Amino acid sequence: MRSIWAVAKNTIRQALRMKIAVVFVILLIVLLPVMGISMTGDGTLKGRLQTFVSYGLSLTSILLCLLTLVVSVYSLTSDIKQRQIYTVVTKPIRRFQLLLGKVLGVILVDVGLLILFSAVIYGITIYMPKFYDVTEAELVQVDNEFYTARATLVPAEADVTQEVLDSYEKLKKSRRLPEGVPRSEIIARLTEDHKRWKRAAVPGQELIWQFDNVEPIDPNGSLFIRFKYDVSVNPLDSHVHSRWFAGDDRQVKYGTDTDTPAYRTPVRRDPVRTFREMEVPADAAAPDGYLAVGFFNVPANNTIVIFPLEDGLQLLYKADTFTANFVRAVLLILFRLIFLACLGVLGSTFLSFPVAILFCLVFFFTATFSGFVLESFDFLSENLSGVYSYTIRPVIRLLPQFDKFNPTKFLIEAQLISWSLLAKVIGLMICIKGSLLLLVALLIFSYREIAKVTV
């Protein structure tokens, strides 16, 4: 352990002497306060906060990721190029200890810088309302919709299996099945259509969604129903009129005796294809965590209202504090940096500095946009006769998919980053993928010939 710690300390000194590290640190120290003052968002306090946190954390993450790659690659390649490695390997230190020390040193640099800049971002975010003339209503809004960590529940999807099979048989009997289209693709299309119609209401129709395990930390607080409308025919004013219900509907359905209050809203007017939030007292949820949410399509709309499948309706409630959620967001960034440190050390074991940097950057940007990359290759795979499924796709899925665990996405929408999500990221990104990279690096470096003996 002493040997690993000695290498780690030397790596830290090496990183602090690098000019690029100084440039990145100065950039962040200057840019973060400037961004806090200049960011306006949509002009509201909530918009300013969301914009600053999004850009501030994203900039910090990108610069630290690039710095991690540069330091982790340069640390070993420079030792080899300048032949300092010769004096190291002749000492009582094994090669795996050298690599582990390099990784540990880079991680410690990342931890120090990440703590510094995340503290700056957190401080600016907390004190930003004091620098603007805002109303009491805006302060209440940001407390409910930004300075919090809200758990998100979505209604269970309806089982439409039998309906889909019946529709398929009707099309088959009437000979209206599209020619040349596989049965699985037709079934998938019918399934999506039927699920969409389960979330559609004609004028005068009511939709009911049921939620379980609704457990807000403050029973005297609020629940938030987040929704977005789509319509079959766009209204003249692009708005939908509606009435909503929230409460325990079992007392009406089954005659259950309950003291849970039920809340009904007056007619609302909300724009289509735009996310909206509606506040409901938290005591609308029953003591056992059950809650029913109802939507009534006012006949005056004269159009079918559809709630999109993915994010058309969500129930949000406060499950933790903003501070705790921010800490977990910073940990997500740290896990990303640890993976990149392992990747950089791997590249430095068999490549020169410029080639290793290019190698790591390709991996980094592919992981950053992994969702887009996978969708693009899925589209192209239709003409690749299945080769893609056994070659490129598995390689891409081995990447950590940074965009899937983007911390800013959670913070700006005040969504809870759960400990189970952190455990999943640790397991996939660090324990499996990061350890695999480090294992390959140890294997390559242990068999690498450092210098040739000539007589």
C-alpha cells in the first residue's frame, strides 16, 4: 500500500504542475460566478436557477472529464517517454502497484477539484434568489419545484394483449394486413396504438389513473401532477379545458370507509404539447399510499385529448432535500471521472500520448451521446443483415452511457436521485466496466517490454 500511495502522491504533483490543469481551474473559477450573474433562462427565478445549474454542472463535468483523460494518459506516457519509468521499475514496486497508484492519484485530484467547484455551484445556487427582486409567489414556486427532490411515479401501462390479438385477427380475416411486414412489427404497432388510446379521452370522457406507494416526507405538503396534452385536432387557441380529481376513489367504487379527502379542480385552461404542473395537497393520498388521479375532457374542447405514453402524466412528491440530491448528483459525476481515469490509464499502457488521447476521446464522446449513437445504428442496422447486432451494438453497450445518468437532468427537474440509482451506477460503471478496463490495462502493462537490453 505504501508503494501505491507514493505513486499516487507523485501523480498528484505531476497533475498540479501541468499547465492545462491550471487553465481549466482558472476557467471554472472565472466562468462559474459570471454564469450565475448572466444566466437568465426564461426570465423567471426558476428559469435562472435551472439554466445556471444545468450549464454550471455540465461545464464542470466536461472540463474535469477532459482533465482526467489528459492527466491519466500523460502521467504514464511521459514517464515512459522521458525514461523516468526505468528508475521506477527497478525499485521494489510491481507494475500493478504502479498503475493502481496512477489511478488513485488521478481520482484524488478529481475529488479535490470536484468538491471545490461543486461547492461554488451550490453556494451560488442557494444565494441566487437574494440578488434578484422576486415575489413571494416565485420563492414558493422554486421551493416546491426546484429546491427539493421529488420522487416520480408513472401510471402502470394497461394490458392490451388480448385487444391487440383480436385486432390482428380482424385485419387478417378482412385481408387488410400490410404486405411484406413481419407479424412482430404489426403486433408492435397495434400495441402502441391501443396503449395510446387507453390514454386518450373523447369530449365528455373521463380518464382515471391509479398510483400506489405514494409516500411524501411531509404529509402536510403538496403533491404535483405533471402532464402534457396532445390532441387529435389542434384547438383554435391551442389550449385544452379540463377538470381534475385527486383522492381515494375506492370509497366511491367499493364503498370503502375512509377519511381521505378528495379534491376537484375548477375548469382549467392549459396549452397543448407543453409540460404543466398542478399542485394538490399531500393528504389526498390514502394512508396506505393509494391515490387516484382523474381527468375530464370538457365537451367544449371538441377534440380528443391524448396523454403521450412516455411522459404524458407523472405524479411527483417531495422525497428528500435539494442538498442531499445535489450531493448525489456530484457523486454521479465522480463515478464518471473514475471510469475515465481507468480508461486513460488503459490507453497509456500501449499507446503514445496523442494516439491515447484520441482513443479516449472517441470513447468519451460516444459514451456522452450513447443514446443518439444507438438510435443511429439501430436505424442503419435494417440494411446490415443482423451483423450489427453481433458486432457494433454489444461494443457500444459496454460503454457507461453517460447521457442516461446525466445528473443535471435530475436537478433541473427536481427529480430524486435515489440511492438505488447510485448503486446501479457504481455496479455497472465502476465495479464492472471500470474494473474491466483496469484489468485489461494491468494485463497489457505486465507484458509490455519497457526497454530492450542491448550488448
